[in-house]
Amino acid sequence: MSARPLALPPSLWASTAAPGVHTPPLAEDKQVDVAVVGAGYTGLVTALHLAREGARVCVLDAGEPGWGASGRNGGQVIPGLKHDPDELLRMYGGEQAERLIEVAGTAADEVFELIRHYDIACDATRKGWIQPAATPAAMRAVERRAQQWRSRGVPVEMLDKGSVAQRIGSCDYLGAWVDPRAGSVQPLSYARGLARAASAEGAQIHGHNRVTGLQRDSRGWTLTTDTRRTVSAERVVLATNGYTDDLWPKLRQTVLAANSFIVATRPLPDALRRTVLPGGEVCSDARRLLLYFKQDAQGRLLLGGRGPFAEPKAASDWNHLRRSVLGLFPHLAGVEFEYQWSGRVALTQDFMPHLHEPAPGLSILLGYNGRGIAMSSALGRHLAQRLLGKAQQFPFPLSPIRPIPFHGLQRLYLGVGIAWYRLLDAVL
């Protein structure tokens, strides 16, 4: 008996997304070259590039394309990683670090090139990313980050207190840097566009098929689904990120699946719309518990940030974000909120994406730490090239599956961490 189909949860993106391609459940057993578990950005981009090169690919998802974080995130396409270039040089040294920096720095390019090449309708804009700082310590960090990217040829811009207030619409910040490489998309429309493109290239995508078993023998891999259909494949890609379950031993324990919460106002009147990010940039600040915000194509203000670990149950679970909107933009008092939703971010212990290859023919790619749109789009292509034998060296070193110690206490981890970071954000 199959499980109840996963419905796409309500959100602004679900209400406004372009229609999705038909992805029916498996009707029969299949045999392919590569089976991909997870129809988010990682799985879809990997499948697209594999199919474009002639590989027989099947993508399976317990929901529909974009059901998870790929259809629920803030829609900000930001290059780079949590670690700045100089940190990566210290962590990896020389040639390895330079390759990481190049891939991370051009990750947003990969998104907008896919959108251009496949004519994906997803309200894509590329007006840059503003990262403002609210404390002197954060401002120093922002200045270092900007300088490191400037030294690598990125035409960054620095803003003082007056300029950042004008560009953002809030007087809460001391200054900011602007990264012109970044942009914005309607994230569920982007996921659906990738699914349509992958299907057009020949990939087979089947929604509402939860993979419940993964076994390997001398002939390859067999994936069993909750609909009692199977897929046989030479290679398997697991691309489940923040929604990783126990399909592969101990994998779920390698990430902390933290909820990111978002609220969205009703479309702002034109006069107010011109007071918040009037240049069309996206914004996420330099707090440890950052806030991120932007306008959508209809002029709604979206603001997101961390929230309770558990899945939300009541409208009050988003109250901290409604307060943040009015704290940053007091002139928006009285504006009504129209949407609220959440999605899981996969946090790794070292704040780096992880590629695992724990068995012959099995690749696992996850852990974007809040930079999922750009990094998954870039790394999905690199993974496809690796599987096709066209690029033996992946941009990131292979990682062993190493569970986070005391992972069962992750609610405590996140609760204590959030409280500590709020204190630091307040006093530094």
C-alpha cells in the first residue's frame, strides 16, 4: 500500500509559480543508467546534464519537483560560500582552494545561464546582493569579504550608513557591501523549469514515488518505491538535502535540518514599494542569525530567518518575523501579511557542501548551508560530468559519511545555538 501523496504546502511560491511539467508516478519497473532520488535543484540539474549527454536517467521524488526546500526558499541567487576566499585558502591550500573559489564565485552564472538557455519563466532578475552590517564587528567582516572578492576582480561596491539606508529603506545598518553577481528568482518556477528542461532532454521524472529501499548486487543498484515499482540502475544519486531520511545508513545524521521561516506582505502600494530595495536587489544581513529579504515580482516584501526547530503549527510561529519587518521598516506599519511558510535548510558541521561516495556507483550531494540555489545548480553540473567520466576531480574533496556527534540532540543544538547567536548579535 503506498503512502498518502505529499501535497505541495501552501506558500507564495505555490500560489504564483508557473505550471509544472507532468511527472506521473511510476507505472512500471524501469532500467536506466542513472537513478536520481530527489527532484530539487541538485537532482534536476544533475539529471538535465546527464540526459543532455545521452544518459538514460530516472528521477524519483516523494512529492513533486520543488516540493522541498527548492520550492520554499527565499529565491535569492547568491554566489560564494559561508567561508570567504581567504578562509578557503587556509582550509584547503593552493590549487584545491582556488578551484573551490572559482566554482563558488561563478555559481550564480550557472543559474542564469540555465534560465537563459532553456527559457525558464521564473521572474529572474540580476540586480545584485546587498549584505548590510548592524554592528562594528559585522561591518569589519563585511569589509574584509568585499576586499577579498575585489582582489579577485569582482566589481564590488561599498555603502556607508546613509547610502545603505537609501538602497535598502532601513536605518538599522552601519554600512554594506554590494555583490553584483547575485540576483533573484521565483524558486518554485525555477525548479519546475528545470524539470521541464530535463524532461525535454530525455530524463524521466516521476513524482509521488518515495524510495523505500536501495540495494546493490553484482548487476548494479535496485531502488524500491512505496508504489511497489522498482528502478534498476548502474549508478544512483541521492539528492535529498534537508529532507534526507534513513534510506542510506547514517546519512541523515551528517546534517542539521533547520527550518527557515518566511513571511510575505500583500503587494505594497507603489509609494511604499519605492521605499524598500527600490533597485531590485536581494538582501541578507551579516548577523549570525541573519535576516534575508527582497521584493517579489508583484511588489510583496518577503522576509525570512530562523525559527523554531519543529514544523510550524500556528500562525504565531512566524510572529518573530512580522516583528522583524516592522523593526527594520517601521514605515510599513499597517501593511497586511498574506503568506507564511517554512522549509528545511541542510547545515553541515563545517558549513561546506558534501559529496559522499560510500559505495561503488553511489553519489550523495547535499549540504548547501543556505546557498542552495546557486551552489546546487553549479555542483549538479559538476557531478553529472563526474558520472559521465568527463571530470574525475570534483571541485570539493570527497567527504566520508561522518555523523554529527550526539545528532539526536539536534533540537537542543539549534535551540542553544540560536539563543547564543541572538545574544552575540545584540552585544557585538
